[in-house]
Amino acid sequence: MNRQLVLVLLVGGVLIGACGKSDPAPSSSGGGGSDPATTFTITASGVSPRTMTVPRGTQVTFVNNDSRAHDMTSDPHPTHENCPELNSVGLLSAGQRRQSANLNTARTCGFHDHGLPSNTSLQGTITIQ
């Protein structure tokens, strides 16, 4: 009977451990393979590149390589209504990455860090063609 109990506990522990393991969504994890041509990288120096041109339907990725969090949102501050697809990026902890929604409308969109709206090093534009 003891052997059966040990076996049940062992199998149960393996199953419970496996249930909690899943790959994080590429849009919110620190890893993943985003396209460098559609990726903005945030560091202590600011966002790079500052401008980008993409075709309609593209999603852009923001990667936070800074040691502090950044809340990336569409212009203008504080309404963020210029390009609402960018607002899905939102708050990025250090090391986190997240994609925007599909940018379907041809226009030029500005973005900024909501917590530091006047910091020009954390501002940029995306031209959607």
C-alpha cells in the first residue's frame, strides 16, 4: 500500500508541475523572435529607432531593455487617441516586450512614455503606408 501511495504522489507531482508550464505569448515575454525592422528598443538612452515606416496591417514590437518600466502609448498626451492600436503596448516592465495591435490605417502616429510625456528621447513616430 505504501508503494501505491508513493507512486500516486509522484505521478500527481509530475502532472501538477507540468500543468503550470507553458510558453509565454511572444507579444509579452522577454524572449521571442520579433522582426528587427518593426521593433522599437527602449534603453536608458531612449527609444530606437525614433521613426519607422511600415505597411498597413503591421504590428510593431516594443522591447524594454531599460532597468525601469515604461508605459508606451499613442500621442497626444494624455488622451492617447491619435493611434489607439499603440495603446495595447502599455506598461512594459524591464526586460518585457509587447506588440501593438494591427496598424491598418494609413497615417503617421506619434508615441511617448505616458509616465514621462515630455521626455523627447522616449518619443517617436510610425508612418503607416
